[in-house]
Amino acid sequence: MADLTSLLAFRWSPRAFDPSAEVTSDEAASLLEAARWAPSADNRQPWRFALGHRDDDTWKRILISLPHGDQGWVRHASTLVVGAHTGGDAERAAYDLGQAMAHLTLQATALGLHVRQLTRFDQTGLATELDLPGGVRPLVVAAVGRLGDPFTLPPDLRARETGLRHRRPIADLLLR
């Protein structure tokens, strides 16, 4: 394997979060600052974020928008971040939001935190729950926290959590 920075090599998306750990306000600010500096087309920065800390009103509003099957493990995350985008060119804005979320995720890794992103949730319901302005479209929810015990997960998720990580070979990713 090619030499890879440890921030990328050790980044992974767990489902087991420590239910007693907290993300500090300084850590949360650092995550948002990293996202703020992500590249965007014409420097438009079309991303917007909602941040909820465990058990606050925003966190609860985000949690209820997630599928019931995910709520069981997400409820242990310290912080939930909604990534939304604005703008007329939805494809470009979604791409730019992806850049911002990647920056946020790498900053989390640098801080000893972990992030698991979810894209299957009730987008309309979440926009209503958070009273988002028109034209602001939630696209991702990120669960952020410190690692927890994978043996607290249901058996099917535990097997996925403790299994080996797999990535496709580079040759499979190249267009020919």
C-alpha cells in the first residue's frame, strides 16, 4: 500500500460510541472551523450546519429524524452534526458540502474523535424540526464521539464493527 497519512489510515466510521464521553465546546468549534476552510466552487461555501450535544433539544430533534434501527447506536454519540447545503446548483453544493464534511471528519480524527455519517433519514422532517430556512437542504447527519465498547451493539452490528476493514483495490477504481 502507498504511504498514507495516519489521519486517513486510522479514520474509520464506528457505530460503538462511548455514552459517557463528551465533545467539548473547543473540539466542536475545531470541527466546524475545519469544515469552514474546505474548498468550494467560487468560494461560495454553500454548507450550513446544525450541532446538537447529547440530550439537548437540537440533538433530540436530529435523533428522531433517523431510522429507528440507527437510533439505538446513534443515541450514544456525544454530538450530532447536520450538514446541509444551499444554492441553486444542488449538485455542486452537495459536492462542496461533501468536502466540508471530509474536512470535519479528518479534524475529528486528529482530535481523537470518530465520525459516522448517515444519509438515510427523514430530510423533510428534520428540516421542519430544525425550522431550517427555505432553500437549506439537509443532506447528512454525522454522529461524533469517542469510541465505545463494540460488544454493547446488537450481534449483527457487532460483527460489522469488529470485522476487518475492506477497500477496493485501486485498479477497480480506475476508469479505463
